[in-house]
Amino acid sequence: MIDTRLSNWLLDSDPALRWQVERDLLDRDEDIWQATRAKVPSEGFGRELLRLQDADGQWAGGAYFPSDFRGEGPQPWTATTWALNQLRDWGAPASALEGTAEKLIPVRWEYEDMPYWGGEVDVCINAMTLSNGLWLGADVDAIVDWFLDHQLDDGGWNCEWVEGSTVASFHSTLNALIGLLDYQVRTGDTERVADARARGEEYLLRRDLFRRLSTGEPFYDRVFSLAHPRRAYYNVLAAADYFREADNTTPDPRMGEAIEVIRSQGQSDGTWLQGHRLDGDVWFHIDAPTGEPSKWVTLQATRVLQWWDAAQSAPRDRQV
């Protein structure tokens, strides 16, 4: 259990974060955290982002990029997919976006004019579309088959498969796993995706969540930069939080070094700092600037460590 000072700091926040603190860190009764969650569409971040939705169901006039983006400068984070991701992650109910799934049927991806709910060729985009479609009630079942058909021989996925890549990437694999887990949880259809998820998880675990197999070194410079919002980028905290969601009883010991890296970044007051802030336009910032205490990162790191430490201290079955 976290101390009162830290919990009060975390609770002094937007409902999008506060209900998760109540549920995941404070173990409050469901009626309490659900009441907080119900405020997401009508207060703070959720209300503001819903207000920015256009009449055609989109944000900023585009599926993945704003309609006025010409490919110059950093990736903007204001278009439809990114807005839906945030509202879903914040716990907004689908009813708050009533009619959006239907409104987005005629929308097309910027890549080859492909239909929005049919997905694209990019693994990360399809993972987000799968989760968003499941949430809003769109027909995204074919995207599940797409993931099963596009899993690589090493067990992972890579957004660059369309350019000929045959070796998976960490961030594509994590995003694919998140989408497939969401499908399993929302539909109850475990059998359809069980093998694919197991192979994808093994891809990450075999690499300790951060190592290149070829050299044993971290695969890129921000893998230990714990940042929120993560968007499409990878870090060890996001991977560990996925495994917490996927299996809350038996964490794999190969995650141990990544867990200790996360632990080592905790401050003496119980907070974690924002690792970095991505460039690119946003509607509004929802977390601290780089180097300042981050409520979102603190939530995620604390619940991951609570899960991990509880499993380590649980009594083991006696060997016979």
C-alpha cells in the first residue's frame, strides 16, 4: 500500500487517472472507482477532447494524420486514431462516442485510401484500430485474422514487413500483443489468439524486454525512458504493464532485470519522473514535462512493482 501523501498527490488529478489509482493502487470498492470513471466524459481531459471531435466523427480531419499535415516536421498526435486511443485509455464509455463507429465507416486511411475499420498495412495502426473498434462496436474481426497472417517466424511483428522486413521489432510486437489481448478480453475468444500471443510474448521475454539477441545490448536509446503518453513507442514499463494485464499472478522471471531498472528510477518520495516528451502537435498536454514528477508514470510503475513484488513474496508450492 502506498503512503497517504503519495496517494493524495495521485488522487489530486483528472478522473482519467484518478479512477485507475483508486482501482489499481488503493484497492477501493468497485462502486467508488466506477463512479470516478463515469466522470471521464464530463470533466477534464475527456470532456475537452470530446468537445474537439468534428461532426463527421473525426479529429483534425484525418485518420492518422491531420488533414493539413504534409509530412514535414514531427508526427502530430491530434488526428482521429490518437484521440480515440486516449479516450479509450482514459476509460471513457463507448456511449460517450455514440454514432462514432458509424461515422467513421466512410473515412479512409492516408495510405492507399484503405477503409478505416478495415485496418491498414501498419502493425501498430492495426493494433490501435482493433482495440478502438472493439471498444466502439465496429466490425474489426478481420483485423484479428490479419495479425495471425502477418506474424513473423521469430514470433513477433514488424510495421516494416511491407518493405520486406522479416525480423520482428519490439514496439510493433508490443502493440500487436496489446490489441490481441484486448480482443481476447472483450470477446472471450482465447483459443483464436492464444498461440499468437504466446509466441509474441516469448519474443519479448527471450530478449528480457529490451536486449538485442545479437549483442545483448539495449536495442535503442529510449528503451529505459519511462514516458507518458507512450503513443506508438516502446519502453520497458509499457511492456511490463502489458504482462501485468495479461497475467496478474505469475510474472516470468526473465522480466527481472527490466523490473529492477524501473524500480531504480523511483524517487525517494515515491514518484517517477517523466522520461521524455515526444515532439509533435497535441491538443493539450496531460502529463508533466520531461524531468518532472509524472503522475501517469508513477501510477504505471507502482502498479507494476506491486504486481511483481506480490508474486515474489507469494508462497511457492512445495516441491515433491
